[in-house]
Amino acid sequence: MFDAEKIWKSTTLPTLPAVAVRLLELARDPETEMTQIVDLIKTDPAIASRILQATNSAFFSFSSKVNSIDRAVPLLGTTVVTSLALSFSLASESISSGPLQDYYRSYWKQSIVHAAAGETIGKRCQAGLECEYFLAGLLVDIGRLAMLKAISREYYPVLVTSESQARPLFEVEHEFLGLDHSQVACRLMEKWGLPENLMNGVRMQNFSVETLFEQLQPGTHSLEAAIVLSNAVGDYFMSPVPGKSIQRIRQMAEHFFNMKGAEVDRFLQEVRQRVDDAGSLFAIDMSDINDPGEIMSQANQQLLELTMRAQSETLLASERQKQIEREKQQLESRNAELQQKATRDPLTGIFNRAHFDESMKNASREASDRCSAICVMFMDIDKFKVLNDTYGHKFGDDVLKQFTKVVSRSLRQSDVFCRYGGEEFVVIVHRPTEKGVEKLAERVRAAIEREDFLFDGKRVPVTSSFGTALGMPGRKDYNFGEQLLLQADEALYDSKKNGRNQVHHRCLMNSEEREMIKAVNGLKFSRWLVSKEILDIPTVSRILLQVPPDQRSLGELAVDLKMLEPLDIEALAEMQNQGRNQRFGELAVETGLLTQTQLYLLLSFQIEPPDRLMNALTANSLFSAERSRELCNQFMKTIPAESIPVAIV
């Protein structure tokens, strides 16, 4: 990686003569008198001679010849004299006769174009300061000169690459060196003590038009905008690809200097005329710079080619995007197929054991975090081996497939139905209650018993045995599912031992947990809708599938409902961290921060947010939005006022 410090440590960096440095200091001092400027210039005969020569050149076009520096300085003014002194200093720095002579000459010719463009813009926006704009244009590419002189060996391949590939120089500089000439220029100008706005213009010379429009204000940042525009004009006249430059010129000229259409063309023509005059100042032949009309013709042709290429690239990009979309769909289809194979039983099409294990972990974690019940229903086809031995394995497979269809018809969409292994099946029951689980298991058992399983057109009796286990995991008891599954398996064994084709239940909840579940369910909006006979149980059950639980923790919910303060949450969490292995709600009630009813209400709102159920009623066209809100408000009025201090709806 290139070390930029090599530039700053170089002894060949461009420097300013003592006279030029002192002139800058005097120019910044409002107390400076003209005689001081004259006396200082006289101390450097070379600069004095060049300034006198410039005074009599076509660049200034004074009516009579000026014979002395004493007369030239007052005629030109402090700003012009200072700018000329700096310009001539830079000109002498850029003279080279070595192998990089052509690159030095190219740099200096483009700098003269920049200066002419800067001066022409200055006349339009700040008459009387044209020479300051001239100098600003001349300094745009001073970083190129610094890099040519300080790191010529490293910089040569950059110049060759930019030229041969017709790529922007700053882009190749970053690729090869990790910095560009505008950055070098700014540091050099800072060292010389040049004005901040001048450095900003140089720093921003390659910024996008959009960024320039955001950061520079027309009328306020005229010098900065003039520097950036003069840089684009230099690229227009000197670059082999003027098409891109003319677009940039037109956008900036209109935005910053209110030049449009033909006015931009006249501006470029004026710059071209001043290029020859500026070249004469530095004894540089600029006659090989083409006329703007010829360049414009070339630029328009390039713009046409760029437009056609852009349209072609857009078409290709569109086709590539379509291909990407096709490949994405194929990949998603393949992934779905692989997911299907990974989580589905190939014979019955229902979920497999691996999916059950993962779902059980998730259900246990959610039940533990939300202080809710979880239920497993185990089932086993009675005497399945006898069926296989008597009627053959094909019939056994048919029984398994038909069995799963019968069970699936009796379950809700939210229940997780899996083949556990062989003829054993398991269901994770969604939002279970003791009575609900008992009814569900009995309904499935009866459906299996009634089903016609046919072999050669004759009905073969098929029954199944069931075992269910219902419980509530403790705080962070994320392995509770294993214990629940073991209890369900033992309940299933009881069913088989007692004659098969029956259901046995195990409830792992104590009386307090039962009471809590009952109280929480009694505070649900859905339970109120059923109790008031506004909706029936099947309809409510269907709608509840579209009502996700509130993902906020119980503490967050309590704070949002103004039941607790954030400091209360911190205090309860600290008690848990110190070994109080109790649920958040239990601790809140025990410490008197919440009442028992408030805890039940929070749990109810967490499991089944009333506003979400209200919105689901409207979304499913059961009621209008106004009627749904009215029902929700009626439900909220049934809650004891002391239990909830703020309105939820």
C-alpha cells in the first residue's frame, strides 16, 4: 500500500518564493499600503519583470505602455499583483525537460484553461475580482503538479492508465495510491496559508452534482462553485471524452450562475478566447485547443453513444434482473423442497420428529416467558402390528395416511401435528385449557373409531389410544417440554393398559396455577364476545389465529400501561438476579407493586391484545370498524377501574 507521507517528506514539492509568501501576508492585511507592495516586488527582479511584461500583454489590454513597476502595481491592484506573482511562481515550478515533460505540459495547459474559465466566471458574478478567480482556477490541479514532482515513479502508471483507459484521473489515483490530487492540493494550500473557501472548492472538484447542490448555495459559495465549474471546463477542453463534462457544465452553470442553453455555449466560446491570452502570459502556445463548436459536436456524439449504451445496459440489466428473479424463485422452490424433506414425514405428509422437537422447545420457551400453559397430546394406533401382519404393510401404510387425515380434520390450524415414530403421533395443542384438551382428545378418538378403513372393500376396525399432559413451566424452565412429553407418554400407557381406545389425562398444574389460568381466560376479549353470544366459539377460534400475542415482556407492558414505573422493573429484576427464582408477576404481587387482578389482566392482554382482536374483527368483515371499537370499549368497561389506570382503547 502506498504511503502518502512520502509526498510530504519529499524535498521536491512545489514551493512559493519568499516574495510570493510575503505578498500573501500583505494582501490579507487591510492596513497594507501600495508602496509596500511595490517595494516588495522590486526585491525579486524576475517576478517584477514578469508582472511588468504581463501588464503590457493582450491579457490586460491597457491603452498605453507601462514602463515601470511603480506604475504597474497601482494599475493592476493588490489582488491582481498577488495573483500574478503566485501564478508565475507556479509556472516556473511546472517547467520540466525530463521523461515526464509531456505530462507537465498537459498539466500546465489544463491549468491555464482552468484559470481562463475561473476568470470568465468571476467577471459574471464578482466583477473586480476576476484575477482572484483566475488564480483559483490555476490552483485546481496543483495536486497533480505536487505528485508529478514528489512521487513521479509511482505517479507515472496512474497517468498512463487514466490516459489509455479514458478513465477519470482521480478514480485511478484512488485505485493505485489510495488518495487523489485534490486531497494533496488542499494540504499543500493549507501549508501556504491560502483562504478556506479556495481550499474547499479544490477539495470538492470531483464531488457529484447532487452533493454539490446540497453543500453549496448559489450566491453564497460563488468561488467554490466557480472552481468546480472551471475544473469541468478544463476536462471539456482537454479530455478525450468531453461528453460527460458538458453534462456537468450545463447542470452547474444553470444551478450556480443561472446560465442556460445558448448562454453556456457563449460562455465556453469566451473561455476559449481568453485561453490564448492567458497562454501568452506564460509563454505557452494554446493554439491546439479546439474550438468549442468542434468539441461540442464530438461531445454530442459521445452523449448519443452514452445514451444508447445506457439504454442497452438498462435492457441487459433488466434481463439480468429477470434471470436473477428466476434463479431466486428456483432457489426458493428448492429450499422449500429441502425444508419439506427436512421437516415433513414422507409417508403421511405431516411434520416429523425433528420438527416436533424444535417446536416443543419454542413452545416451552414461550410458555415459560409468558406464564401460560402448554399441552402435549400423544396418540398411538391400537394393535398396529396386528394390522400389518394380517393385512400387509401396504394396508398399514394406507392406515397411517388415512389416520393422519382424520386427525388433521379435528385439529385447529395452529395445533402442531407430528408423526413421532412408527404408529405414534403427537400434537402440541395451541392455547390449551383442561376442558378444551379433554374435549379435543375425545373428539379425535371418536373420529378415528367411526372412520371406515377398508381392505378389499370391507371395513377394518381401527382405534387409537390417547394420553395428554398439560402444565405450566416455571421461570426459565425451557426444558419443561421433556417432562411434559414423559407425562403424556405415561398417560398413553394408562390408556393402553386399561383396554385401549380411550383417553387419559395428566395435569401438572397446581391449584394456584389453575386459578390463574381460569382468571386470565376470564379477562379475555374473546371470552367476553362468546359469553355475550356476539360470536360463537368456532368463529372466535378462527379469528384468534390472526391475533399474534404482544411481544413485549410483562414488565414492558406494565410500564406502557402505567401500572409500574421503570424503577419498579429494575428493582424486581435485581431481586430475580439475587436468587429469587420467581416469575416477574409473582414478585410484583408479593411486593405489592401489582394486585392479583392487575397481574391477570396483564397476562390476558399479553396473550390476546384486545386492540389486535378488535382490528381482526374488522379485517374479516365481521363488524365495521366503528362497531368493533364499540364492542371493545364495552368489554373494557367490564374491567374493574382500579385494575387498570389508563384507557387501552
